[in-house]
Amino acid sequence: MTKTLAATAAVVALVLAPSASAATWDAQLLARDDHNTAHAARYDKLLNRLQPKCRQDRSAIARYTLGAKRVMNADGYHYTNLTLLLTLSGTIPDGRARVDCVGRYASMVVLLERHP
């Protein structure tokens, strides 16, 4: 009886567990905003890569990415959220202390406005 219950519990846990390839809500939000939902896992992977590099948590990084995209779009620069995440990740070398990613986005906006 105990073995049957344990086996049933294991099967239920496997069935109800989110799949490894399922992207988180913040990655899905960014992908949806880019009309790129088929590749939401790429956004998820980048957010995971940025989380230990940034002082902000991944949901804050996602929100600031959306904000940076909107500001840049208003200024005539049309970047995807994926491009912004890749760019942000590229500005932070591995092995450094956590940085203020919001400040990084602000710097990117200012640099673009100075060099049209």
C-alpha cells in the first residue's frame, strides 16, 4: 500500500510539475510584447543569466526592459526586448559584483539620444 501511494504521488508530481521548457510569466510577457511567443524560452534564459548580475530581481529586469523599449521607441529607436536583454547582458562582464541594471538601461537611452 505504501509503495502504491508513493508511486502515485510521484506520477502526480511529474504530471503537475511545470515543464522545464515552459517559460516564466515575465519571459512570456517580454516575448508577447515582441510578438515572439514561440521563443519565450530565450527570454527566460536571458533573464536567468542576468539575475545574478543585476541588483534587481528578474521581474524588475523584465519591467525595466519594457520601459526602456517604450522610451526608445518614442525616441525613434525600435529595438526588441530580446535585443535589449542581449545588449544589457553584454555590458556586464562575468564575475563582477551585481550592478544596477536600471542605471545601465538609463545610460543606453542617454547614449542613443546623444548620437542620433
